[in-house]
Amino acid sequence: MSQNEATTAFLGRRKALVTGASRRLGRAMAIALARHGATPALHFRGDEAGAVDTAALIAEMGTVAPIVSADLSDAAQCTSLVGAAHDALGGLDIVINNAAIFERTPLDEMTAQHFDRHMAVNARSVYAVSLEAGKRMRSSGGGDIINIACASAARPYPAYIPYSASKAAVVNLTQGFAKALAPTVRVNAIAPGPILPAAGELEGQGERAVEHTLLKRWGDPEDIAEAMLFLLRATYVNGFTLAVDGGRSIA
């Protein structure tokens, strides 16, 4: 059996929406989906060039990945995004809620606006996309939603309180939608630890994050892609948040 035949047997040409697919974790997950037989729709907000690059990498596998744009801080655009992806793909079987903002907010600089912005982009978008996609999937017979949470959902980062709170909301939304959409649609989450250095991080910040893991090293976007594939394969897992954090959550 060829690799293409083997992988197609896994995802069976399923249709997927990946938010934030222009780079980093979103790109890795979109490529992994295509490698295993799915057709991903690639969402971006500002980085169209990155989305085009992701689509080009997927095209090398013989898959045409449509590109869709939306500002996820706008709830109406979140709903429209699901419809656009559904129309572009001719259906929707998988949603990966990956897009998020990660802004440093030290106590002396923190405002209510920081909280509102993180909750809108990181949590309300998961709510709006999951609500629209979940209802469509339930009507069509089933599907999978995977949300990207964070290790900080359980152990908040003191300089990233709004971000950490938004990711705790993602974990709660994962459990809530898993209950509401069962038994036809499964909803799970992945909680990454230190995978890639954050844009604009302070000197030594990344090294300290790695030091807090048991494995004492960075993870890789492929680690998150493999966790996503595991959750898509593990059909008796629902409402679960899988830590992929080098042991940080128990360190």
C-alpha cells in the first residue's frame, strides 16, 4: 500500500477549517491534515502571504487548499467564516480553532481593554466558530472540533493574565460544547507548552519557560500536529484537553 493510500484511509478526504493557518502551529496542522488525506481551508486575518505559502506547500501534495479571511475579534465574521469554508470545501467535517493573540500584559500596564481583546479573539471566536460549525456538523451527521488551549489555562502566567484567562475559557468551552454536541460531534483541546518563542518576547523569557518543563527543551509545531492527529484517530475521546507541554503542567 502506498503512503498516499494509507493516509487517505485515515482521514478519508474529510474537509477541515484551520484558523490561523498562515504560520506556526496552524500551518503545521494544516499540512498534517492534507498529508493524511483531508482538504483544509486556510484561514488568515492579516498574513495573506503566509496563507498563500501554506497553500503552496499543500499543493505540492496534490491538494488544493482554499484560503479564507476573517477578523476573529468580530463574532459575525466568525460565523461567516464557517459558512465560507463550508461553501469552499463543499462541506465541513473538522474545525481546528487555533488562531489567537498572545500579548504581554504586566500588572502595571494591564487594562480592561486587554482582557476584552484577548477574550474576543481567543475565546469568543472559539465559541462563535464552534457554535456555527457544530450545528452544521450535527445536521450532516458528525464531525470533530479541536481547540488550541494553553498550559497557562491551568497555571496562569502572571505577565499574561488576560491571555491565560482566555485560554481557561477555551478549556471550559471545549467541555461545554462536547456535552452539547454529543454524541455526533466530538470536541477536544490541546494545551501546548513552550513550542516556539513568542514574537517580541523579552530576553531570557523563552529559556525560563523551557526550564519549567520536565524535558528541558522546546517543543515543535509537529508535536502539536501529531497531538491533533491522535485526537482525530481516538474516536472514544471527547471533552478532553491533552497537555503537550514537556511535562510543564506537573513540574
